[in-house]
Amino acid sequence: MKAKGVIPFPKDNKLTCDCGFEFNLIAPRSEIEKIMGKKML
């Protein structure tokens, strides 16, 4: 299920903005999984 205007969390943990800069999302993903107590799909 995808909410309108929401981008799903990238499976490769990389988010590229329109300018081409690439964000590494490994640390935020790990923190979210730790707080939730389960893995993200």
C-alpha cells in the first residue's frame, strides 16, 4: 500500500535527489528498525 505523495523506503538504502546527490540511508533505516523492533520490507 502506498499513500499519496509518499515515497517508499529504497531497498538499496540509497536516495538520490533531483540534483543528483545521493543519500546513504543505512543508519536511519537501522535506527527505525531498532525502534520498531522488526525489519522493514
